[in-house]
Amino acid sequence: MLAELRICDLAIIDELQLSFGPGFSVLTGETGAGKSIIIDAVELVLGGRADATVVRAGSDRALVEAVFHLEADQRQRLDPVLVQEGLESDDPTVLLLAREVRVEGRNVCRVNGRSVTLGILKDVAAGLVDIHGQSEHLSLLHTRNQLDLLDRYAGLLPLREELAGVVKRVQDVRAELDSLIKSEQELAHRADLLRFQIDEIRAASLREGEEEELDAERVRLSNAEQLAQLAAQVLTVLEEAGEEAPAALDLLGTAVRALESLARIDTTLLPQAQLVESVTYQVEELARTVRDYRDSIEFSPRRLQNVEDRLALIHNLERKYGATISSVLTYADEAEHELNRITHSEERITELQAGERSLLDALARLALDLSHRRREAAQELAVGIERELNDLQMEGARFGVAFRWREAERGVLLPDDVCCSQWDVLSSGAERSDSQEDATLRRQSIAFDSTGIDRIEFMISPNPGEPLKSMARIASGGETARLMLALKAVLSHADETPTLVFDEIDQGIGGRVAVTVGRKLWGLTARPHGERGGHQVLCVTHLPQLAGFGDAHLQVEKAVVGERTVTRVRLLNEVNRVQELALMLGASGEAAYRSAEEILDHVGQLKHQET
């Protein structure tokens, strides 16, 4: 719900800090005091239109900040968006939105203190508040929201989820079919290419680690003469004595014999004698190893050429199919798998087509069942809304739900006995509205998605004798607000928007109807079994009979401070509230006070009856 609203330098508001609680809050005050500016501020922070003209004269910017307390279902919707954009807050139950409009026309939007685009602000704010009146934030005007509300109202979400699962399976089957059903020539070319690639890789008989071994062998073959010379030089030093320099092994032998003689005299030198003897054995082993290495050195230009050719082959395959031998072998495995699929594609296509037909049959049954239940619920909805509209002094207004199917090339085929593709569901029942051209639609494939085959739209005729029109095309103002109130009253437990704002709802109604309107607005704050805690409702009103239903009463007034007009808002206590209601009655004296008290007493009795 909306917990706090801060407004700075917006129109005639210099600075305003408002706190809102749950339940029903009313805002009252003289015309021009700034009530609608407060509503405009809420709309602004939700991402509504703005230009530099909203900035208070003499200021360089206007700022609106709003704090929302989030319930678990709202967090479930918002958390993925906030995480994706890096907008999480320390307290996940609190959401802070801010909008700054600068005098040069620039807009700055923030979510949880971080700058975002206007589009992201709108995405985050969507579904938090519905403003009914002169506002664009009317979620019920969006046809997708209307379908969702109808399904929640009728308890059809489980059936819709079941249908969505079948749709997902149809889409998966069709995706695989699309990848298989290509031109025979294209598939043949692809198969030929795959065979060539597989044969080329398999013919090479590649082995993991082979490239590293060949690289090492190439180095040895390329440097065979130098390696042999160096090995011979090592052996000369170790084993062959010259005229001027004896061999290392001969010198070590002399040292061993001398230390053995020393150790026989002085036993403390025994470890040194053993050490030099061990060193001698190691040098002899070194000499044998070097000798074997020298003898193994191959002076073979042919073998070097073979190694070079083999490495060239490996590098060529790696250039084509992967950076390493392992990657090349993996490519060959995948190519064989794809070739196998192409080779057996006709069998798989037949299998998938049979599966698609079976799934589409199941989809048709579910979609028709869902559509039928929706039409039944739509009639019940129309009855309830027209009853609400009668209470709201819109006698003769009619409500309906238009159901439409549309043709699609790869849709779902419905049974032959389904003979209508267009319905207008009214309070009196469902009426077919097919034209002559539409009559053939039932023999075509019908478009579907995860919601089914229905495209619905709420329709309204505000005045007797007028045809039903789309709700999105009706005039704004008090008539729209009352229609929305009627919809909200019937759909209140299916509507997930936490905060509802009503502006100009009392235009053209009298005191008696105002009691009905106030009672319905207050009723929106109840949960299904009557306990408080449903929607948070804010309402701007000029009627004391409606204002009396407020759980909280905010008085909006304007004053002149330093030759400037400013807006002030205060939360009224019981005494001040009686005074405000008396002023709203347009009377004075004790009679006006008694009338105001009577309004509050009557409202209290009505509330007591419903709790």
C-alpha cells in the first residue's frame, strides 16, 4: 500500500509530507485547494506524463517521492524485476519511488534511490495503484487485465494453468517439427556435408594428447644433430679421460677410494665416504641414461616429414571444427547425432505430427470448456455490475463482455458442432454476434495462446438506448469513476491492485447516493469474509455523506504565506472532522453540527452492521 507521499514545489504545493494508513482515507477541501494536485503527484511518481509547467513558479524542479509497503504477492511480482535491474533495497518490504521534473524539461526517475529510465519506473510501479478519474492508470481498461480478472473472479486459474501446460507442449512439438520439416534438397545437402565432415574427422583417427606428443617429437627430430653432439659432450666429460683432463667418473673413483681410507682411520668421515659413493652411482646412472638417449636419437628426414604432415592435418581439422582435438572429436559426435536425426527425420516427423494432433485435440477440449465457463461467469459479472451501477445512480446502464475468436494459420480446430465464434455476454445471457462472414470461422483454425482461444473485452452502455462500447472509449470523469467503483465492488477479491484512488466520483450525485458510494468504497477495504485488510482506498470528495465513511479524514486547504499561495494538509480528529463535515454541508450553526454528527453516527451504525 501507499504509506508516505512527499511533494516539493509541484504547482501550488511548496512542501507536503503525507502519511497514509490502510483502510479508507478521504481528502476534502475547497475547490482549488490542491486535492487534485495530490492525485496528480501520485500519478507522476507512477510514471505519468509530466512537463516543466508542473514546477512551482520560482523553483528549478518539482519532486515527488512515494513509499510503498509491499505484501508477499507484490514482492513475488516485483522482486525478479528489482533483482534484474539491481534495484533491491535493504528492506524488501519497502519500495521507494521518486520522480523529479526540472524546469528545463528533464526528468529524473529513481527506484530505491537509484536512477532508472522512465520505462523501468513504469514497469516497477505497474499494479501498485489504480487511479480512477482523469487518469491513465486504469488497469481495467487493458483487455489482458480484464481476462485475468474474469478468470480470477470465476476461479478458473487452475484450469487456465492446465491449458497453458498443453499449449507449451504444442509449442515444443511444433518447434521440433519446424526444424525437421525443411526442403528435401536442403536436408540432403546438410546430410552430405555432415557425412563428409564425419568421414574427414574419423579418417584422421585422432587421439587425445597426440598433438602434444607430436610437437615434442618434431622438436627432437629437427634438432637431432645438435642433440647428439651435446649428448656426446656429456659422455666425454663423464666417461672419457683425456691427456689433460681425466673423466669425471675416474676422479670420483679416486675420491671414493681416498675417503674409504680416511674413514678406516677416522670413522667420523664414514658418512662422507658413503655420500661420495652414492654420488658416483648416480653419475654412472646418468651416463647410462645419456648414452641410451644418444643411441635413440633418430636422424630421419622422412620421419620428420611424417610428423609435420600429421600436425598439419590436425591443425587443419582444428581450424575447421574446434580449437583442440577434444573439440574436433566432440563436433564429430554431434554431427553424427544430427545426421542420425536427419536420416530418421521422416519417422520422427510422423511421430511428432501424431503427437501434435493429439495435443491439439486436448487443447480444443480444454479451451472450449474454459470459454464456456468464462461466458457463464461473464453473465454473473454483468448482473452484479449492473446492480452496482443502479445503486450508483446509473439506472439503465448496461454491462457486457464481448468474446471473440480469430482465425490463425496454425491454430486449433474446433469440433463441427461449435457454431459460433463471437458472443456478447450480457446480464440477460449470451447472444451470438457472428456476421455472415464469421459463420465460416468455425471451419478454420482458431488462434490460441496460453490463456486459451478467447479475446474478451468489457463493454458498457452508460445510458439507456446507447449501444455497448468498449470501456476504453467511454468518457472520463465522475461517470468513469462510478463505473470503476462498480467493477471494483464486484471484482474486489479478484483484483490484486493494492491501492485504489478515486477522484471526481461524486460528480452528478446527491446525498442519498453518496451514502451508497461511501459504503461501497469502504467495503473495498474488506477481505472476502468481511475482515479489514483488503484494498487501501483514497478518495477525493465534496460530499459529506461520502466523506463520513473515511477511516482517516485529510483536510486540504490553501493559504497565503509571504504573498505566495501554498497547500496544507492536516489529519482531522473527531472534533475537527465534525467541523469539516458541517462546512461541507454548506450550513452554519448548531443545526449544521448536528447534521454532521448524525452523518458520523449513521456511518458508524452501517459499519458496525458489516463487521
